[in-house]
Amino acid sequence: GGDWFDVIPLSGTRVGLVVGDVVGHGIPSTATMGRLCTAVRTLADVDLPPDELLTHLDDLVTHLAAGAANDGGVAEIAELGATCLYAVYDPVSRRLALAAAGHPAPALLLPDGTTRLVAMTAGPPLGVGGLPFEATELELPEGSVVALYTDGLVEDRDRDVDHATAELRRALTAPAPSLDALCDGVLKAVLPEEPGDDVALLLARTRALGEDRVHTWDVSPDPAGVAATRRSVGEQLTAWGLDDTAFVTELVVSELVTNAIRYGEPPIQLRLIRHTALICEVSDASSTSPHLRRAHAFDEGGRGLLLVAQLTQRWGSRQTDSGKTIWAEQALPAR
């Protein structure tokens, strides 16, 4: 069948959660599912927000259908559509942003034991074309469980959808030693002995990064203040016991902050995140993304981002509601 799910690491310790369903069965459905799964990974790597990602995915399905109109499997997609839900969780803000294309809303299990469905607009199925997708955002307490699933879990010609959804919510509250065990329990409680459709179920438990792992500075647009910012970063690294990373981190901070002052727009903000890696983020109000170029031998500038790329494990940029964020990650020293 064409049901799939994925978990995608994103910048800034965020994570993307996706679940989707291509109508039909057999090789055409499975092949199209593989294309969509790969496309979601690629679009997520660009750090598109959920509603924009689904817009691009909708275009892809439309093009697939138009380019293979004589293929029965893809023609079926054009008529009935494929569905997808994409969510992004940020453990720093504890906020979940999500959008759906004709897909069932996730169920939530909160730490106090209560359950509910996320109130959101499902949007049209993929492949309809031309219609907008709406993003929903909510804050979740640490330890919440988010349940993403395909319609085969709750929809069947011999079952009432509302009753099956209520069974899903009840099953989520059952004690379980792990998410794997909870998944097994949900499937056993909700599905009939012989399901009439494919099923994908993804459970994710939220974690939060405390204030002791994140530090933020408001940066002056005056170039003369870069040295003071660099010193503040060094002091924070010492407080975290990360003096070994000071040289590289201060250099990265200096380059990113200087670029934001020179080419961006205020307000400018610097953020350090200590997680499995040390993450440096510089945000400003300009939406113009940086471009990595190779400086010529006698150029006096143009080497900043190249230096950042060489000194860190990975770097990139993402658009925000107020502009953009440039980020870089470096490995933490072994303990």
C-alpha cells in the first residue's frame, strides 16, 4: 500500500514528523509513496514551514498525475488524491506547528492523562491543486504524546469513525512501558482482526530543553559591539564547561553576527543551544538568505561563510516569520 511515516531531524534541535497515505494498492501506489516520502525529506531539509511544504508537495502530485495520465495508479491519485500531515516540534519553545492535506488530525495524550484531537483544518487532499493549506500551532507540556496516523486506523466500511476515534483516545491512556508497547496496545485495541486498509501509526513523546541549555542575546547593530558579544559567548561557554569549543564558537559567532550587521536588518538576536551538539543561531529581520561563494586569492572579503562551513559540522539558514536565522552546529567534546 501507500501508507508511510517519517521522523526528520531539523536545525535548532527541532524535529519533523510526517505521515501520509497514497490511495490504492500495488506497485503504482507504493512507487508514488516512495516519491512523496523522498520529496518531503528534501523539502524539510530546506526548512519550509508545514503549510508551505504541503503546497510544494501538492504541486509535485499534480505534476506526477499530469505526466503519467495513462498510468492507472497515478491517474487514481489525480481523481482521489493522496493525503499527508506534516508537523514540526521545537523543544526550546515546546511548540508544535502542523498542517494537513486531507489527513486526519493527530490525537494528543497530555501528561495529566487527558486526550483530545488537535483542532485544525485538514485542507484539500494532495493533487487537487490551487487551494491553500492552513498551519496550526500549539504549545505542548513536556511529556505529551502526539499520535499521527493514517485513516485506515479509524475508518472502515464496517466501523463508525467517531467510535473508532474514541477507542483510539482511550487506548492512548493505557499504561505502557514504552512508546513501542503503546503502539502495539493502540493497534490491538482499535483495529479489527482483519483491517480493510493499510495503517501507519507514529507516536512521539515531547521533550523540552530547559533554560540551562539555551542562552539568548540581543545584538546591537553597531559593528563595534561584536567584540563584546564574543566575550559574552566565551563566558557562557565557560559556565557550561565548554571552554574547548571557545575558539571555534567565538569565531563562528563573530562571522555570523558581523554578516547580520552588514547585510541584514535589525533587530538581531544570537542564540546558543547546548544539546547533542553546540548550536549557534543568528537571526535578523532580513529575509535574504546567505550565499556561500569561493573568494578569489586577492579578495579582501567573502570568506566568512566558507570559514563557518569548514569549522562546523553543518550550517544552513531557515526563514522565520520575522526574517531569517543562520545556524551552525559543531560537535561537543567527548566526556
